[in-house]
Amino acid sequence: MTIKIWTLAAFLTLTVGAAHAQISDADDAAAFAEGLKNDGAADEGATNQDPWEGFNRKMFAVNNAIDSAALVPAAKAYRATTHKKQRKGLRNLLANARTPVILINDLLQGEFKRASETASRFAVNTTIGFGGMGDPAERMGIPQHSEDFGQTLAVWGAPPGPYLFMPLMGPSTIRGGVGSIGDIAMDPAVWIRTDAAKYTRYSRAGAAGLALREPLIEPLQDIEDNSLDYYASLRSFYMQSRKREIANGRTNFDDLPDIGDFEEFDELE
Amino acid sequence: MHIKSMLHRLGVAVVAGTMLTAAPALADDEAEHFIQAVLDEAEPYLDAPDQETQFDGIRQLVDKYVDMRRVGLFTLGKYARRITPEQKQVYLPLFKEYATGIYQDSLSTYAGEKLNVTTSIDRSTRDIIVNSEIIDAEPGSQLATMVVHWRVYRTRDGDLTIVDVGADGIWLAIEQLEQFTSVIANNGGPPAGVDALIADLKEQVTE
């Protein structure tokens, strides 16, 4: 059975970060809804969010060229030479290495309960989880959550800004892009200035790229095969999943395009 | 006495306040039953070991319950009113074929699983969201926490139809709308853009 579109959707939601942070008010969701409702011109929601579509599409093409020439073959080789459990172990390890960044962002958002969960996970998984290869914390009922500086900026009230697609970075917004730079700075490993640390950083970045790309081989191929406009399709999946993420994992049905649009079609015979 | 009447007033105010602020979206039993019946009908198909039976079953159910004409026009966004009758005649059957394929692809994700209706929210009396979840999904798996949404439309005659399906807040018709309007806009808008969309759909469907 092939992995389906929604697997990717769920994956996007996870990787983009299941933000449970409290987001105050008019944010992406509202802006997105505003766009969707725009005098019945539902598609303008997308274009309003994507004023740099021309640039983004060029970057998207660059990304896809690198992707099919290098990333996908590497991800396939990685899959062929490793066992499923090893790959799971690596994903756990990388997730554990990201914990300090999550912790800082939990704290910056004033989410102290989540911060203590993050700290406990790090302690448990680094020790009895063999440095993070295993995830005993999950079984102990301390769930993993994701957090990043882009989310923190959202909590602080920064507007998302336009949709932005960057090669190798994938879909984001200006706020998300600035957030990524913040996350890099928050990583303790970045501040250790030795050659060994430098190699570790590069290997980690490479491993992270593979670990992230490998489970997406089929879902992304699936979307590309099934879409008329791959760029618009991914943008929509990203925007929709992000909207939910901003709403702290709750699905908000108020923002959907109005069914009045459907109703009018009664007359359109 | 004075205090009692104050308390009484306060009580009334609290109740009124709750009613005003909470104003919960009401559930729609009929829509819930409708979707549960569709899910029950889908169960044997999803249980089928081979994909052909699964796909045939999903196609039958889509034919029966999804209002493809309405969805097809919806996915054109603002261009729905600018499509020519000739274009519409070609577009609608192509859309139906394309969307049915997406339904088959998406819903067969749940092969071997059983979906049950959990809640519903009425955005209006004619526009209802019904949520469903997988029962007995493998703990820790992606499916275990996934919510599958159904957007149900009540026609003027009171008949219920499905107009969209989503998972964890991601809707298929909305994604199609964004693709289609993008194709139309990037090909010079109607009528040429619609022709481009039709050509793309043709290619997709015949692949």
C-alpha cells in the first residue's frame, strides 16, 4: 500500500510543529480566513498570502532540481542500507538533540509545564534511552512536542508575513524563516568552536536532512503525481496544516470558505 | 431579601452570559447518522484485501453520496461564474473522475480500519462538519490520533450530501480549489485558463 497524501499532511503538521502555545489574536488563521472569504473570491486567499509567487516558484524549481538529483537518491540509499528500527533510532537521537532549542522556546513562551516536560524527556532519554536512541519518556507518558522560534514569534504577536519557499528549507513564511535563524542560534552545539564540533554539526545537519526526507519519498511523489499544480498543492497543504498548528492543534471550522458558495450553485444550472 | 434578589439577578445574568458567550455550535444528529451509515457501508470495502475491490467500493459510495457537481463548481472559486457552458460540459465529468481518484487514494489509507462518528458542528443548518475517528487503531500510530472530517451539505429539499472530506484540518476540495484557481490564473484567466485546466485534468485522468 502506498503512503497517501494525508500521511504527508499529518507529517507536515508534526514537523512544522504541533504548537500548543497560546496564540493571542489575529494571526495567520484570521488572515488566511480573511483571504478565503474575500468577496467570495476564495482563491485570493492563496495569492494574498503569496505575493512573491514568482520568486517562490523559481526557488521551488531550484529545490526540486536538487531534490531529485541529490536528496531523493541519498534518501533511497539511506533507506536501503538501514533497518527501520535504526532509522527510528536516528530520528529519536536527532529529536533528543533538538531538545535544548525546544526547551528555550517553551520558556520564552511562558509554557512552564511544557518546559518541565521537555526537560524531563531530555533527562530520561539521554540516560536510560541511551543518549536519545530510544524514547522511554514517551512510554512513561511524557509526550514529545515540537516548538520553534517561529512559534515563539507568533506568540509574541509577530505577523507571519508572506509565504516563502526556500530551497532545502521548504515551505515557510517570513516569520518562520527568521525563527529558523533564531533556532540555530539557540542550539548549544553552534557555540562550541572546535573542529570536532564543526564536523558534528555538519554531520548532524546531513543526517537530519536524510532522516526528514526518507519518510517523505512516497507522500511527496504521490502529491506530485496527483496534482495539476504541484507548487499550489504543497502551498495549500502547508497553509492548511499551519492554520491548525496556530490554533494549537484544534481544528477551527469557522475559517472554512463559506458553504454559501455551494448554495449559490443551486442557481447555476 | 435584598441579597437574595441580588443573587437571583446575578444568577440570571450568569446564565444569560454563558448562553451568549458559549453559544456552542450545535451538533446535528441527522448528519451524524448519515455519515455513520456511509462509514458502515464503506466498512466491507475497506476490509477487502485487494485494492481493486476497495477502489470499486469507494467509487460506488462517492457516486452515491458526494455531490460532485457542487464540489466541481466550488473548486473553480471565483471562476465558477465565468466558465462557458461548453467548458462546463467538459469540465464537470473530468473533475468527477479526477476527484473520485483522489477519494480512492485518500480513503484507502484507512483500509482495514473502522471509522466511527464522534462529533458534529453545524456551521449553519445547511453546512455541517461531522468528525470521525479510527477505532482500535494501533496505539502510537499516526492513524490513532487522526480525525477525519466530513463536510455535509443539506440541500433545500433536506437531502444530505458530502461536499468535502479532510484529515486533521486539511481539506481536499480546498486544496483542489487552490490548485485549480492557480492553474486558471497562471494561464491568463478565463476562458484560456479554464481550457488549460481542462487540458491538465484530461492528462491527469488518462494517466
